[in-house]
Amino acid sequence: MTGLLSKGVNSMSLEKLKIAKKIVGVKQVTKAVEKELVQVVYIAQDAEQRFVETLRTLCEHKNVAVEVTLTMAELGSACGIEVGAAAVAVLK
């Protein structure tokens, strides 16, 4: 079975993201995926591929759902931070 990859985020996912226990940032998300602590990973649609490609591959190997969504600024805002976020993980 491979990791799920979908485009877009629905309002339910955004609400979940706002209140969920999460990790922000490609490096931190990658570490959490490696430790199998992650339920779903959100990757900003405008994130540079060279920064997120390894994370996508890791998610596929670990069977973690990936949603490509929002811009970095919008994803950061949805997480309650004032800077953009290339990747966010919701923890199990």
C-alpha cells in the first residue's frame, strides 16, 4: 500500500489542522514521519519541490497520507504562525 496523495484541503481538514497537535517545518515533519508519529502530512502547493520531495517519498514508504494544499503563507496562517510553512504534520 502506498501513501495517499490528494490535492486541496476541505474545511474539515482545516478545522482539524487548527486544533490538532501538529509539527511545522520540513525537517521536524520528516523526523516525526520517520518515528511513525504522524497521521497526515500537509505540503504547501508552492513549496519548492527540492525541499519536500524527500518528505513525499518518505511518506509513501511509511504509508502516511499527504495532502498538497494552500500556499505556504496560508498553511502557516492555518497553523497560527506568522510565517509560511512548507510542511505540517498532524500527530497521531
